Amino acid sequence: MSADFFARAWRTARHSHACRECRYLILKGERYACDAGRFEGDFNAYKLCASCAALWDWASATRLMDPYDGWTLGGLLGDLQELDVLVSTQEGGWTVAAAYAPLLAIDPVRQYPVVNV
């Protein structure tokens, strides 16, 4: 299985958007990834915050997870929690595990929302 086409454009938000992966509110002026593509005949377009875009790119590039093997948009954070890439915080959210933080081009103190796994 493969995408018929896929494209990513980096944009600066002119108004607020919700990240399709973590539901983080992308504020006006923040950079975000706008992904679009057609997979198995269905067209999809969505917005990802910079941190989730980096997590997707890293997980794909390292082959940690295969996006065509049951890996779905909106499920990445839960999958990374199960693999201990994301760890729980005292505030009840999640952050990147210390061992993985240097490998990722994201904010090391970023707090992700609670995701039921």
C-alpha cells in the first residue's frame, strides 16, 4: 500500500488551528505542517503542530513504526507511549523520554495531552 500522492507545506497560522494528532491549539503566528495526500482513493488534508510533524518524520525515518501497518493519524502519541518514547509527566500529560529527546528536533519540555492507550 502506498499513497497516490503526498505533499507537505509549512505555513504560518493566520488564525488558530487544532493539531490533528495531539489536539494542541496552533496559535496565530506559529508554524505548522499542512499535509495533504490521497491514500487508497481517499483524499485527506490535515494540520500538524511542529512537534507532531517532527515526531511523525522521526518515527518514519527511523522505521520505528510502519505507517502502512495499522499506524493511523491521531494514534501516533498513543503508539509512542506504548514504546516508551513518550513518558508521563507529573502534570498528567506526556513528554519525550530523555533518551530520545536529543534525536528529535522538538521542544524537549513540550507537554502532550493525556492520550488513552
